[in-house]
Amino acid sequence: MNTSLHAVCPSCLAVNRIDAGKLSSGPVCGKCKAGLIPGKPVNLTGAGFARFIERSDLPVLVDFWAPWCGPCKMMAPAFEQAAAMLAPGVIAAKVDTQAEQALGARYGVSSIPTLMLFSGGREVRRQAGAVDAQRIVAFARAGA
């Protein structure tokens, strides 16, 4: 019996039902045909954040960062690497807290970078500070 999952399209935010056994075969959005599991961080804004987090059956690892933050800039390549390593089981996303201040405030982000892992629409883990790709992957897998 096949198990289906809901995945939110990073391009158009449409909710798609996909076969869990076919996650690694590059499923595409039924509406816009964009890849559902990009293997790279998805940029989230206030408008789509809740839908992306709440409607996805896959865990979502979010990097809350800011463009002026030195440690955030240092960690960015590691987060890119981790996104590729975690796909297709975990979706990686980024939130620019300077542009999306309400999201940072809503989730009590007081230090950046901050990683948060969401599963089932709820935060399950949080970690502040810049880390390397292996630690990002370990953090995500421990909570997924």
C-alpha cells in the first residue's frame, strides 16, 4: 500500500499529494510544474510561511537569518550543502528576519542565525548560532 504525503510547492504554494515512495524521483507541482523537493533552501516570506510549514507532511528546517549578519553569511554555504544532503526527507527553507520581522517576532528569534525544525506544523527543535553542514544535518535528523 502506498502512503501519500502533502508537499507544498515552493514556487506557487499549491498543496500537492505525492507518493512517499517516489520522493527521490523528483516530484513536480501539479499546478505550476516546479520541483517540489528542490534540494536547496526555499526562501519563505510572511505570506507563505504558515501554509508551507503547516500543510507540509515533510519536516521543514528553517534558517532565520539577516543579510547584515556575519555568522549568517558564514553559515549560508553550509546550509546549502545541508539542504542537498537532507533532501528529499527534509525541506530546507530560509527566512530573512530583516525583511520578515513579524515572523522573527512571532517565533521569538532573538539571536541569528537560528535554526528551527518544524514537523506537523509545530516547532520541534531550535538551535542558535552558526554551525557547519554536518551539524545542521545531525540537528535536523535528530528531530525529524
